[in-house]
Amino acid sequence: MTLAARLAAGEVLALDAVITHARRGALRHSFRTRADHVMLAPATARPPRGLSLDRFNLLALYRRDHGGARGAGTGTDWPWDQFAQAGLDRAPGRVLALLTQPRFLGYWFNPVSFWMLLEGDALCAVIAEVNNTFGQRHSYLLAPPDGAPITAATRLSARKVFHVSPFQDVAGEYRFRFALRPDSLSILIAQIDGEAGVETAMTGALRPLTTKAIVAGALRRPGGALRVIAQIYWHALRLKLKGAAYRPLPPAPHEEISR
């Protein structure tokens, strides 16, 4: 059974992601961590105990957290509309999947989530849904111009227009690479700004999500998204102590998505 078919049938997958982050240029800083993500087709998902859709649980996914304006999302309606405007319709066999970190005991924050348009085991297009710690969101739609599937060799780029870190300029471009297999996922994001920039990678195995895995993850890395936000502030403090210049918060882009 293909990955798209498994998700369409309701399977929910777990991604125990290894995340690396490296700042390049005159001021260097890097770290490595892990974070628990889920991948599912929200329209058909049958989550195990411990993960709920639109209701409180140990882990939970709420429609308002994704798809459109931050805090007022519409779930799958919004990404389907965005893909349609890019010429990618709901053809038979296409499945819309979400890769994200769920709420943990009600607390939510995601630096980036990914809406993925799948057909069989192929990745057709992606929307990277980016949030900053200042309550803002902007998304980037990524698809090959020739309509070819996204493979590990595909290079996708987008101009950086959104303020993510107060220690980086809103300048340069992002370069994305996705390697999606039935049992693993690798995402590489490089933000290039002259000789400076940031390289981020998220890699891991895709496995069926079970209640046992949910409990084990909560015990192994308690806090979920709260742990992520704590790490963000910790590394921000380290950057400040290294002498990184602070940039004031600019207005968010007028458009909610870049194509």
C-alpha cells in the first residue's frame, strides 16, 4: 500500500525527528535536538488513544491551529484552495497530509508545519507554514514549475519575506529539499543571505503511531511544544551573549502565502 493510500485509510504516522540547526557567517551557533511529530491526513485520520482531533487530550490537533490565519485556521480547506490556485487540484488519488507537532496538554507552538500533497508514494507539492514567537505566520508554497514530483534531487526556493528570528535579517532566500519515502522523511532548509545564513535539517523514520508510542514519547521528552519554545528562548539567550544584534519586529507580509 502506498503512503498516500495508508494515510487516506486513516493511518497516523509518527516522526521521531532529529533536528539540526547551524548558523553560518561571522557569528556561528549550532545545536542538535529531537522532537516528536505526527503525519496524517486530517480528513480521514483515525488517531490512537492519546491523540485527539479538535478536543483536549495528552496530544491534540486543532483545526484552528493550521491552514490560514494563525489561531483562526480552517484546516484542510485553506491548503486545498492554495494548491488549486497553483494549478494543483483534487485529482483522484491525491491526498493532503499534515506534518506537525501536536499540542501537548493543550499547549501549542510550531516553528514550521508542512502541508504535503501526495500521490501514491510521490510528493507533488508542499506548503511550509511558518510561525514566529511574536504571534505571526506566513506560508510558502513549493512546487516544481514543470509539475514533476518532488524528489531528493529537487531544489525548491523561495524569497525570505517573513521575520522568524530577531537575530536574522528578513533577506535572502530559502532553499528546500525533501526526501520522502514510505518509511522515512528528510527535510533540509537553507536560508542564504550572502555569506551568512542558517541551515536546518529534520530527519527521521516514519512509523505507525500507537498509544504506547505516545506515552513513551511523553515520558522521554515531556512538554512537547513547550519544550520546543523553551529551547528557542535558550538559544536566543546564547546568541545574545555571543553578541548577536537584535532586529526589531517588522510588520508581517501583507500576503499570507508566497508562491
